[in-house]
Amino acid sequence: MPNMIGVDTRGLDTQVRSLLPEYMSMGQAGMGDMTDMQMAVPTNSIPMVGGIGPYGEITMGGMFTILKVREHLSNYDEDPGWYQTPPGTLASRATDEALRAAGIAGDGSGAPGPPEGPLRSHKLPPP
């Protein structure tokens, strides 16, 4: 199967729903879009909802684990909070000066574009 992340699926749902009335594409961000769908869930299930983390929504509750590891906790019964990243270790918006130095205009022109021609999907070897 090809990786469909990033594929523009506008109009696809309408066409597929003629065959499968309740069909819904996952979207360009993959499973990350599931928390925005507001789908009804059975009463005995845990909905796929996210939580708010330090950088935005954490998606797909129950399908991953967040492990908070800290040294020297004063109390093991309290949430230590989100890890504070050391200064200079996170990506940030490029300054106009840095963009100019890289030959990129403020409007983004001059930045590398997508590869030319069709992309090939990876083919797995036979079992």
C-alpha cells in the first residue's frame, strides 16, 4: 500500500460514499485528524480523544503511552508536569536574516520545492 500521508483527498469522500455511505478519509495528517472528527462512539468505549500537551494536542488516546521520567521527584503521587526543554534545543521560526543568508526570500520563494516527477512508493520484498 502506498503511504497516503500528505495526499490531497478533497472530493474523494463524496465519490467513495456512493459505494460506502459512511466512508471518511483519514486526512492529510493520518491518524492525527481522528480527534477532530467528533464521531459518535459506543457507550462502552473510550473515545479516541487527545489531550493538550506542551506543543499542542496529543492525539489518539489509548494507542500510545506518555511516560514522564524525572530525577529527584519530591512526591511520587503528583504529576511532575511537562518536561522543560533546555534553551536552544527546539526548532524555531527562521529569522529574515537567516532566510536571506540561505537565499530564501521572506515570501518563501527560493526555498527548495518538492521533487520533480511522480514519487515512487517503497515496494516490500516478497515474503
